[in-house]
Amino acid sequence: MYSIGLCTALIVSALTAASIPLAAQSVPPPVVPRTPAPAGAIPAPPGTNTPGPMIQFDSLTYDFGRAASGEKVRHIFTVTNTGNRMLEITNVRPGCHCTTAGDWTHRIEPGQTGVIPIQFDSAQNSGNITKTVDVYSNAKNQPRLTLFLKGAVWRPIEINPQTAFINIPADTTNRESTTVKIVNKTDSPMTLSEPTSTNPSFSAELKETQPGKEFELVITAEPPFTVGNAPGTISMKTSLTNSPAINITAVARVAPAIQVNPPQFYLNALPNRWYTNRVSIRGNIASNVLILSNAIASDSRIEVRLEPLGLKGMYNLMAAFPPGFEVPQGQRAEVTVESNYPRNPVIKIPILQIGRSRAFANPPVRIPPPPTPVPVASHP
């Protein structure tokens, strides 16, 4: 009886002792959800508790929606110093010349706000655009951040093409023309004045294809022509208040009768191997298709080959120079080609020595012979 009571007492004592450490263990604290940062806020780097200036914008992006080409879009970004030291904005740098920054707040006390005014000139833009503005400061959380302006720019008057290029053959005496289409994209009907040109070499005729909405402008280049580019501006007044005038650039491009590109062979001094170079020749003749023949080098050691390309009047001229070849000082080397153009019956392409270089151990490389045509079996 005594032993049974003693055992019972020992068991109860052991259970009581085991429960003491379990009760001493701490209960884990409840998880507290984080409050999200306000829109535009830049969080401090992890583990950083250093006091100082902190920068926060009401929004980093301004969507201006839809603007007419030429309209100036203005917006003021609001910035707050959420730190405990003076915030100094040292520079505001737009990403392109069409976006500018006004006089921003350079110093902002803790808890105070400042402004950064931005203006975007849409004159040279169209379609969906995004412009950036970089802001530099002494903020601890973000010393450099980027603001965005985005939206769509539309043109009240659509001009296609924006620049009228007129390609003119070298020997033509005829007038050459091109057509520019003008479309009124507004809801109001539009009228245009008679076109005027700053260059007397251009004339222009306006045709209204859809009343108040669509027009065609025929721009004509008048002979005589000289080789090169001749620009001019065609101007018209409109009845639209947001686009009172139209200015269209016209360029008459007169190419040489025969173009050689590049205009000479460049010879690198590679004494221990063959060296191959090439030029392209193209004809811009109105009266006939350029035909070339009989390519000859002034030095018999140079191998030359003339190959017509797929387009009529275009050729590749290749020249292979043997090992050790160089142009003697004071002498002239060239490749000549005969043409069917009476004003330029012989085309001369000079060979220019660029300089000397070390010897190369490459095997000789020469112009491969043209492929042998496959004979076609004749039918009896």
C-alpha cells in the first residue's frame, strides 16, 4: 500500500516537471501585414536606417492622352521630402530636345513638397510616344530616378511623303514630277491657298480630290538640271486654326550619268598574297541603258573582270593584284572600261596605294574564272 502510493506520487511529480518547460516556451507573435507604400514612393534600401533626405513623387508617370502635333504639353510633377534632412534636387535632365524642364524647387525641407514643371513640344512627333526626364538629388532612397510622359500625338493634316524627292536622270531635258497627298484629319472642312515655291526650279499644282478632306499636290522640277541636289519649299495657307500653314520640302536629285562606287581601287600593300578589290558601276542615262565592255588595267600583272548584275546598266568590276604589287611613287595606275555613253566613252578608275603592311603567309587568292555554261542537248 505504501509502495503503490509512492509510485503514484513519483509519476505525478514527473509529469508536473515536464510541463514546466513547455509552459515556459514563448508563443509566436501574430503576423502583421505590411502597409503598401504610396504610389510613386521609392523605398529605402534594405537594412538602411540612416537618417537623411528621402524623395517621393505623387506619380512618376503623366499620361497626357491625345495631343495635336505642334501642341505644347505641360505638366507639374509634385515631389515630397519624406526624410528628416534637407532634400536638394541638383539636376533635372530631359531625354530629348523636345522636352524641357522649368524652374524646379531646388531645396525641400523635411515633410514639405516642391514642384518640377515639364513641357513637351509635340511638333516633330507623331503616334504613340514616351519621353523621359531624369531627376538627380541627394535622396538616400533614390539619388537618380526617371519621370515619364506618354501619350499619342496626331497630326491635323497628314502629308505623305513629308519630303518630296524627285530623281532625275543626268541627260534628260524633260520636266520631272512627283505627287504629295494631303489629308485633313479634323472634323472641319479645310481649304488651301495656291501653292508657292521658294525655288523657281519647282512649280506646283493643287488638286482637290475630296472636297475639304483630301488633296493632291503635283510638284514638278523644271529643266535645265545640274548634277547634285536642289532643294526648295512649297508653301500653302490653310483654313485650320491649329495648322494655319503647310510647308513641304522638295528635293530634285540629279545623279551623274555614270556612278562609280567607290570612285577608285584602294590597294593595301600585302606583298605575299593576291589582293582582290572591287567597285560597282551604274548608269543613270535617260536615253539608253549603260553597256560596259573591254576592262583593261594599266599594268598587265593586274587581273580584271567585268560582271553585269541583275539590274540593267549595273556592273561589278573586280581587280586582283599579284603578290608584291605596288604603285611606283610618282606614277599612275588605273583600270579603264569602255562604255556606250557618248559623253563618257571611257571610264577611268584610279588605283590608290594606301600604305605598306607586314607580309602575310596566306596562300595566293585570285579572281575565280566565270562558271562554264552547261551545254544543252539539241533536238533533231
